[in-house]
Amino acid sequence: PDYTITVDPAATGPAIAGSMYGVFFEDINFAADGGLYAELVRNRSFEFLPADNTSYRGLTAWTPGGESGGTGSASTVNDADRLNERNRTYLKLALTSPDGGRYGVTNSGWNTGFAVRRGATYDFSLWARSDSPAGTPVTVVLRDAAGEPLAAPAELTVRGDGWTRYAVPVRASRTTDAGRLAVLAGGTGTLRLDMVSLMPRDTYKNHGLRRDLAEKIAALRPGFVRFPGGCLVNTGSHYGYDAASNFPRARSYQWKDTVGPVETRAANANFWGYHQSYGLGYYEYFQFSEDIGAMPLPVVPALVTGCGQNRATDDPALLQRHIQDTLDLIEFANGPASSQWGALRARMGHPAPFGLTHVAVGNEENLPDAYFANFLKFRDAIAARYPGITVVGNSGPDDQGATFDNLWAKNRAAGVAMVDEHYYNSPAWFLGNNRRYDGYDRAGPKVFLGEYASLDTKLFNSLSEASYMTGLERNADVVRMASYAPLLANIDNVQWRPDMIWFDNDESWGTTSYQMQKLFMNNVGDRVVPSRATGKVIEPKPITGAIGLSTWATAATYDDIAVTTPGGQVLFSDDFSGGAGQWTPVEPRGAWSVVDGGYRQSDTAALDTLVKAGNITATDYDLTLKATKQTG
Ligand code: AHR
């Protein structure tokens, strides 16, 4: 045989926690609304405002119109007649059809439209008020893009000029992924509508999440769920919902915005540039974690930004408010039903505690000193009130830069229990860094690898991740948890690649990295058994070809550059054409874009290793750097 692997079952390696491998759910790539959250109506509360995104308006996804001679006008209004102070904008229909006909709005849903299945039941509901003394008849019609019915029309009558919830089930008679939902009203007068909803009755464990996506995540058997971000958490305004300001800016994810009855949850313009309804909020995250047998691991803002921004709050009262919010979050998860926040959890349907054990403070903050000063305040307050909770710190945005080193030193010195590391790198990096954690201080903080991925979606990327995960597992005494990121992506709304599970409005599929994660998560061992491999050794081979750049390539000397495998797979390329792809040879180095992937500043670090003269090695294949001289 070429190889002999000798296993010594008597020897004891580190124990591997059941929660070693988990998932990181961030509301990026429309992962929540139009994704895991099963709601079929897009913009159900008419809160898409210019502040959410300049291209969105209150009627995003809605088209007004009359039928059978019905007339009227539709507008979104934010005035004193609103549903409540958090759900400020509503739809106002001025109805002018005294002689029959209907007027109203039609929703186009997500992706190609409403995905409905023949024979399945969908729960339609809305909040409404009417100033018509006789009441306003409303017809709800589910139909295809050509106008052909997908269900028998549902009828209801809105009576009285106070907000009231109406609900009616709709049973689909045909299957489609391109349905439309029309809400049409007859007569005259003013009809006000809000929270127009169509929820499939069939959701994962009846908890409101889209079944196929939830099942794909559950099939991984994750040990934990990190949520809700990511940049979504630490970047944006750290102020809360502010009624007077009418959503002037994206707010960081703040859990109190996301709980209670859905019609009272604040909407947000999120960091990733789209509207967030918070229909999938903290209660649903905890419930989902419980439903799939995973440990919940929430991340709260530390009031210092990252993700391209460098701001820290100078408002001690605001900091204190967020610290209190974090204590309240722990009470929401674990407190008795008699406590203030435990009572809210009980009212929402879960009297028993969720059993929260870990809270992470911050994501990838750019200002290490400001972040760590805040982190310690959170940690001390949590330790004083809830000594059993593990408070997780982080190592900043970049696994190789000064912030990383600075933060690691601070975490170590302060005896932080666990530090969250993030990195997105090339397959070569993952192959070459299998031993990263062999040298980590065994007496120092444990590692939570909260985000990582090899940058692309080819099988080779997944193999490099698998190889790397053997190194994580070998060091299970230091690396206690790891999650690939991001988890979900809607094919029509992508802010980040690669992603583990892709979907449109009725289908979903996993990448090879999904399959790899599934293999590891479904086969977590109890402990590492030391082993030794002997036999033919594959020596790392140096990169061959035109690789010998002895200085940094510059835009002045080269205009095209690519790193390829012998099979022609382009791992990295850049054309020096300026903008996001521009490569500046001196510090700070410019960014590289990855073929088939998005723009990633951290690719630069991966390229550093490959490009810098003398540092270019490949572990099991030859790489070629092609740099083409500029002609002009
Ligand atoms: O996973 C995508 C993003 O990558 C996360 O929001 C952020 O934490 C990281 O930079």
C-alpha cells in the first residue's frame, strides 16, 4: 500500500464537543424575507421607504388597479391613522365604484411570484379599517400571471373605522411558482390596509419557516446556530427604533425590534441594502434552534462598527442601553415566565426557557481599542448577573492584520473565554494552513471560527475546506465551534458569494460545501484518536512558470494577472482596470476579485501569499501566475 495509517485507540486526544460544527444564519442575500421566513407577500406592511433603499417605495411589489369597471386610487400614507407607532405606513385606498367593480392592489411576491401547491392551504390575513357605513367588501384572489385563478376567491367584509385583523384560508387548486395575490375592494369610501399576509399552513414544525430550507439546515444536524450576523449586527445606527425620525437610516440588528406580535415589529433598512420585516426575529431564531436541536448563539452589537466603517459610539447612555438590552435578551431566553422578558417569551408561545448558554458581543469591529473597552463592559455586566453565560469576544475583521493581533492580545490578557475568528480565503490557503491551530496557546481563550469559506463553489473548494476541518477537529481542545458562511442565498438577490444553500421561491439546493459540512456535522466523533500516516509523501511543489515576480507587480508594469492551476482553473485574476479590481502595489494593498465570486478585500491577503516572491508554494498542485505586460 502507498499509505499506512496507524491508529492508537488507547491514546487520548482532545474531546470533540457535539456543538463543534454549526451554522451561521445572517439576513444577507434575502435569507430571511423571501427565504427562510415563509411569508409569501413581499412588502406586506408597506414600509419599503426611500430610506430603506432609494430604489424602493411604499408600493414596492404592489400594483394598483381596477377590475370589472372598479375605480379608485392607492397610496401609501404615514399619518396619525397608522396601525401603530412601529408599523407607521399603511395603504390607503380611495374607492370610487358605486356601481360595481373592484379596485385594489396586486402583489407580485418573491422571485417569479407566489409559489403555491395544489391542495395546500394558505392563511390570508390583513389589518383593515373602513369609513363606509355599510362596510367594505374585499375579495382576495390568488391567480397566475395571466390572471387565471389558482384558488376560489375568498370574501370578507371590513366593518368599522378602527384597525381590526381579518383572516381567511385560501386553498390552492393548481401548482405554480409564479402566482399573484390581488386584494380588491368594492363600493366607495376610504379603506385602510396593513400587514397583508399569505402564510403557507405547512411550515417547518408549524413555526412559520419555509419547510425545504429549514429541512436542509436541519439535515446538517448543526450543533449551534449563530445569528443574526455579521455586518448586519455591528454596522449601521446603534440607535433603536425612532418614530420621529421615520427610519432615516439602517439600524444595527437590535433584538427588541424583532419580537412580539409581527404587526408591532419595526421594519428596517438593513446593512445589505434591502428591507427587513423582522417577521423572522429573535423568538423564531430561538425556536428554530430548539427545533433542530442546536445551541443558539446570538450576536449583539458592541457599538463599534466594522464592515467598511470606523465608528464607535461616544454616548455612554446608549452603550448602557445596549448592555441592558443584552441582559434583557438573556432574560427573554432563559428567564421565568414571571419575569418581564420571560413573560413576553411565554406570551409568544414558549413558556419554558430556551436554555441560552453563549452570547457573542460584536462581529468584526475595526477599532480594536474602542471595541474591546466596550466588550469588557458587556462581559462584566453579564458575568455579574448571569455568571453561567459564556461571553464570546472576537478578533476583528482580518485574520492576519494588526487589528487581529491587537485584539487577540487583548482577549488573552483579559482571560476572555472564547474568541470569534473570521476568514474567507483561497483553497490554497486552506490547504496550506491545516496546522494553524496546532500552535495556539492551550491555556488561552478557546476559538470560535464563526465565519469561513474557501472562495468559490467548485468541488476543489469544498475539498480544501474538508482538509482544513481535519485540522480544526485535531485541535478540538482549542477550536470549540466552527461555522461555514454565509448559509443562504436567494438566486435573484445576492450580496455575497460563495453561499452554502441556494434557493428561489420554490426550490433549494446545496453546494458541494453544503455536502461537505453535512458529512462532518453528521459524523462528529467523541474525541480525537491520535494517528500516524506513513508511506509515500507528497512533497509540496513550488509554483512553476512565470511566477518569479521579485517585486510587487504594479498597474504600471502589468495589466492582466491571473493565478491558474495546470488544468486551467483560474483561482484569482485581475485586469488592473481600476475601481474595485484595481491593484495598488503598496500598502494598503488594493483589492482582488475572485472569478465567480464577489469583491473581497481579504482576497488580497490570500494573494499576498501567492504573489510575493519566494512565498509561492502549492501543496498538491502546480500553480501558475500569469502576468501580462501592459502594452499602452
Ligand atoms: O458572511 C458575510 C459577511 O462576512 C459577514 O456579514 C461579515 O461578518 C463578514 O465580513
